[in-house]
Amino acid sequence: MSFCLYDTGACFKYDDICMIDGKRFNETMPNYGLGSYATCGYTEQGISVGGYDTYGLLYEGQYLQLPKDLDAGNYWLEIEVDPTHRYVESNTENNIYRKEIYLSKQEL
């Protein structure tokens, strides 16, 4: 779910937005700079390898609608890249990212 995905910046050596689990991603990434997404269409949008997109938290699509009766506890948030396998890759082992999160009881 997203509002719009397109390149608003690129990861450089000192850009803290490009850190995941303490590892910095930058222009030494394989395929860095491959492609460019300058538009945000209804049928195609994306972020280039080594690029990022940032925008305000109040835009539509910046939340997940959770069931009202969801219990507090630990849950997994999962993101999958290329779920329909449209791209030929030498390694698909990194196409899923999972992060354990704790949700407290929601206020109604």
C-alpha cells in the first residue's frame, strides 16, 4: 500500500536514511542507479536501486487498517519485493523483509 513511489533522492555514503539494521546502503550497491522513476502513475511507479522516496506521514496509504479487536502482542510486518516474479534475478533470497513489532492495545 502506498501513496506514490518514485525517486526523490539517492543513497550516498553519509545519508542516514539508507541504513537498515545498522548496515549502510550506498553507491557501491550492485546495480546502483539502474533505472529512474520520475513519474508516479496509476499503472507503474517505483524506486531505483540505491534511491529512496520520502513524504509526509499524513498522506493516504501511510497506515495499515488493523482489526478493532486485535490483541496486544508481538506481530510480524512483512514486505515482499517482486511478488509476481516479473524480474529475472540471480538470487531471490532477499525479496522478503520481515520485522517483528509489538502492538499495544489500541485506544478506541
